[in-house]
Amino acid sequence: MLHRGVYIRMKDYRAEDRTGGQAKNRDLHWNEERSAAQAEYRAINPAAGGAGPRPRQKNRLGARVKLYMLFWALLLVFFTFALSAQFVSYRSAVDQRASVEGQIKDANQRTEELKGELTYSNSDAFVEKVARQQLGLVLPGELIFHNIADDGDNPDAQTAGN
């Protein structure tokens, strides 16, 4: 791109020279500018015998930019830890909720069992069973037979077996 600029400048000077102006001053100025532009072009362009473009310096970040980057990195780390703590708390609450729901389910099942037992205890069959087994009552006209050999209260039955 620079070589085009050099060419355009040289073309402009030549056009002025043809007009018959101050040729010596223009030529001197033109030669100085031309040689400076050519030297710059050669320094940049390796094909013209120069060393090529100068290597770019590494972009060194300023202290303020580094400080901003550090701030954002620390802020990111803070939010990461805060969110991870919230996630752990959330998982704990979900597990606790599942445990409580299981306990509620067990309690509801036990309630249904107790309701069935209460209904049975209010029936005539349950009253008759308790009266016969625990109280030793009988219906009118029934006879109760006891096996003396099996009865542990009879001392004679124990000695007869020995």
C-alpha cells in the first residue's frame, strides 16, 4: 500500500514539472521524499531487499486491565461456590422431602390398618372371641371340656407323668 502512495506522489511531481513551475526546488523536494519513501518501502517489503515487516510487540496488558480480569475471575469463582452450595442444599431438601413422603405413606398405611382393626373390634365376632379366650365365658347350653393331662395347674397330672 505504501508503494502505491510513492507512485502517486512521483506522478504528481512529474505533472507539476511539465507545467514549467519551479523545477529545481520541486526536484530536490521530490528526490528527498522519494528516497525516504523508497527506503521505508524497502524496509517493509522483503521482495525489495528489505528485512520484512517489523515483528509486532506482544500486547502487554496494563495493570488496570489485569485488575479487571482478576476481579471478574474472583467474581466467577465466588458465584460458582455459592451456586454449588445452593445445589447441595437443594439436593438435601429434595432427599429430606422424599424421606418425609415415605414416612407419610407408611403412616397412612398404618392408619388404614388401624381403621380395619377398629371396625373388626366393634363386630360381634370379635366380642365373642375375646369373651371365650380371655374371659372364659360360654354361650348358654355350651359345655367346656378340659384335658387334665395338658393342664399345668394340676399337680397330680405332673406327678402321674413322671
